Amino acid sequence: MNEHRREIMQNVFLTYLPAKKFKTSCLSAQLVTQLDAKTASYNALTPSVLHRGTVRCPDMEQLSAAMDRLYGAQVSPNCRKRGERQCIGFVGTVIDDCFAPCGERLLEPTAELMGELLLDPVTRGGRFLSEYVESEKSNLIDAIRSIRNDKRDWADRRLMQEMCAAEPYGVSRWGDEDTVKKINNQKLYQHYHALLSRSRVELFYCGSAEEERVTDAMLNALAALPRGVEAELLPMQKLAAPAEPRIITETMDVTQGKLAMGLRCGSDDVPAMILANLMFGGWSNSKLFLNVREKLSLCYYASSSYARSKGILTVSSGIESKDYDRAVEEILRQLNAVQRGDWEDWELEGAKSTMLSALNSLGDSQGALENYYLGQAATGQDESPEEMAALLRAVTPERIRAAAESVTLDTVYFLRGKEGEA
């Protein structure tokens, strides 16, 4: 795929992905800002409030009718966390012009609608409508609270809060409930204006339209976008693990213990670290799955994930409280096996095949492509899926061992049931 990213306005970048295989076009506009505990809730709330209505379509009913006139186009708000960046905005899909009835051009009106949602919200008295803000505050609080209901997500969240307490990465993409409660329509409107003028904007398009036409459509849609002094995006923090790992145990009314482990990676060899993680716990035939879960039956599930922008590897597992010590010991033993190079050829080939297949399948989904390239732009990476695939193919076992040897345990979080209390 012949992707192309360039600056079309001050601090506004368009990633253009030409594709004629899809029946829809995908268009995305994202504000990229520093993840910060003080502003995360404000940022998360903003796109949902903007999505309630524009000056031309001041309520959901009229906004829905406008999308229906574009043959069922969809423009949805989103809030994502990429490394230590918060990305908020809108993602839209519409019938590609190649398939539009009577040769209609749908790109321009869809881009215009997205521009209206971002730049021309319905207001009253120079601020957002209070009823819209209060309604979306309630929805955001419900979303924040829902994390606690999924104990696996909760344990993973608590691990990041503890392990990255002094880092932006420890902040949730939705912020926190207490901050949300203090937001009102005036404060949010003021924040919104500052956010618009100071944030970097990442635009994404995937479809059959020519690049010049896409550029013109987005320039017209965002003509009123204010451009001020760019807010600083701080370099990603990569810290070393403490001399002794931190052990945190909490108790809730759960029937299954949740074990979450955080480790720091000292290696900058990203392709090697990706494969080390896959062999450790990142795919269905990993060491964690085959040994800790299947062979030893020490857990109900066990997997690992690698955040390259932060150099952090995490393990997520569900266990019986009585098996805590054995589970931690065995998980670390499997990591040590990867560090020693104690694996069969099929394990490495399977890990490579899994990752290459995942990269290859990105081209089958516009949403997956948008998500991939947004993550790349937000965290300062520039490999295309094809380039990353080539890098992975070139990784040697020696590089994998060296990358794995840089991994050090930082924090262990265990959520146990009340019956396990002394």
C-alpha cells in the first residue's frame, strides 16, 4: 500500500492510504495531546459532547438525518490512549464514491460534517449546552465505573496505576470519576477551545479518491480550525525497574484471583522484543499458555503483551489464591526460558507467522489501518506494516535472547477473594 503522510496545515497532518478494494471510504480526524491526569477527563468528554449536535444539526435526530442523507454515513466519537498520548476525535465511514448512486460525490459532504462536529458545536450563551454536558458526564462516569466490574480489566488497570504512578502512562484514557464530576459546561467549553488551537491534528483517509481531492476536502472542512502555540508533547518516559519488585495485594469479592505483573524492557530492539513477547505469552502456543495453563493447570488464562512505546511488558492471569506463589514462580520461569533461548524452532516460527499474519491482515480493514497509523503517528514511529514485517523476518534467535535478557520484574499486583484473607 502506497501510504503517504504530509503536513497540510500548521501542525495538521494527513495520512493518505489509496485503496480501491473497499466499498466504503474511511475518514478520521484526531487531536493528539499529552496524556495528563489534570486534563484526561476533559479530553475524553469533549468528543462525546461535540457529537450531540452542531449549529446546523443541533440534536441527535437532525444529526442522524444528515448522515442518512449521505446513504447511512457514520461519524463516531472516540478517545484512545497511545503510549503517553491521548487521541480524541471522530472516525467516519461512508460509501466510497466508486459505489455511490448516480456518481454522487460523498467524500466532501462527509468531511464537511466531520468539520462541523469538530469546529461548529451547538452552544447557548457562549458555552456548551448544560443538558448535553451533564448527560455525557453520566455516560463517562458509567464507563469509568464499568472497569471495576470486569475484574481482569480492573487488575490490569491497577497494575498500571501502581507501576506507572509517577508517569503519564499510569493515567487512564478516560481520566477519573472525581475530575469528571467537577466539570461544567463553561469549563469544558474553555478547555475545548484551548485543545483545538494547541493540539496536533492527525487526519487519515482510506479509499479510492485522489490525494489532492482528499486534501482539498479536509482543508475546506477545517478552514476555521484555530492554530495557536503547539502544546508540548513530552518524550516517552522509559524507566528502569526498581532493585526489588513492588508487591501489591488487594482484596475484593471475587471468586477467581487476578494476577497482573509488570516488567520493564531495557532493549531498544523492538522487532526482537515483539517476538520474545509472543513466545513468552503473546499467542495461543506461547510458553505461558502451554505450560502454566495447559500443562500445570496453574491458571484459568495467562497471556502477555508488549507496549513498545513505553518498553513495558505485562502479564495477565486468572488463578486460585492458593496458587499465587507457584503461579508467579512458574511465570518467571517461562520468561527465563525465553531469556536462555530454551525454545524449539517451531515456537519461533509460530511466533513470526502469527505476527506476520496479523500485519498482513491490517490491509483487510480500514478501521485496523486507521488504528495502526494513528498509533504510529502519535508515538513517533514510522514503519509501515510491510516494513515491520521485513524487520521481523530478519530477527535472529541471538537478538531475541538479548532482548529478553533486558526484561526485569517491576511490579506484581494480586487481586484476591475475601475468602483468602487471614
